[in-house]
Amino acid sequence: MEIGATKVTIKPAMFVLIGSIIFGVVGVVAAGWYALGPRQTAGFANPKRWTYATNSGAEASIKMLSDAGTKELETTREGYSHVDSDEGFQIDISKPGAAPSSVYVRNVIDVDKASNDDLKFTFEAAASQAHPIVFTIRDSQTKTGGTLLWSHSYNIEGDWKTYTETVPGSAIGHGKIQFMVVAGHLGSKPGSISFKHIYLK
């Protein structure tokens, strides 16, 4: 190859070296996107990994709001896993159980130890009638049930609306408690309630 009046010879080994450098740069960029992307968009709770279940005699059903969401569902002993909140879902409760937690959705939170900031818990919801619910965060590394770290009650009614609440960094140990569970207790009364885009970030 000639550049101006200078002739440059590129040997096969140099092609390998150049290719390795390009591959390495692309790999670093991809890894950075993979690591930062989910946290920037959905936060600390994977939107595709919600679990739905019933217990204590409750009778309810779940319906995804898209065909794609329906295909992702995986059956468990008490309900379903891989519930995608970005696709949206509707829960129809025909018979409440012994407690509101008898119909629930939950997800695992993995908080960066270096995080000291307050977090925002947000979701969209709709219900044809007023439906009280409670979302909680518990420490999943303690005894069965976990220590309650944070909770907030909501009254869902009407068309789709965004609900936002601050989760103080102090409530979750300023990131020192790394593994937690966020759960929505939905079984306080019969009715239908829909959710989408449940985030903690």
C-alpha cells in the first residue's frame, strides 16, 4: 500500500493485531452498555423478572397485556415467574386470602454497595374501582420473611396513572444491604388492577 510517496507494508501479523484491538474496543463498549444500560433505564429491579403468586386461600388470575408478555411467562407452584412489567399485566382477584399479601408480585433488588442516594419507586397502574395496595422492601438476607425496610400504601383508581414515591437511602442502609426484595401486596379486596413499568432507580 502506498501513502503519498511512501510505501507501507502491512504483514499478516499486523492484521491480527489490528483486529484484536478493534475487537477489544468494541467489547469494552458493549460490556459498559450491558452493565450501565439496565440501571439507567429500569433501575435495580429487572422489569422482566417479576413473580406473581397467591397463597392463604386467595383466588386470582393474571393476564399479560401483550402477546409477547404472555409468551415469556413461566409457571411456578404458586403462580408465574418472568412477569414483564414493561409489557404490562392485569390481576383479577375473585377471592381475597387471609391477608393482602395473599396476592402479590415481587422482584429481587441488587443495590450497588456504593450507592448512597435516595431512590425513586415508580409504576403505572389502573383499576376500575378503588383498590388499596401496599409495596414493601425487605432485607432478603435475614430470617424468613426478611426485615421490613420500607413500605408505602397506595389507593389505585381510574385510568392509567404514574405513582412515584421516594425510598430514602437511609431506609435501605445506604446500599450496605445489597440483596432485597420488593413486593406488591394486592389482595386486600376483590377486583381488577393493572400495572406496567415498575421501577426502582
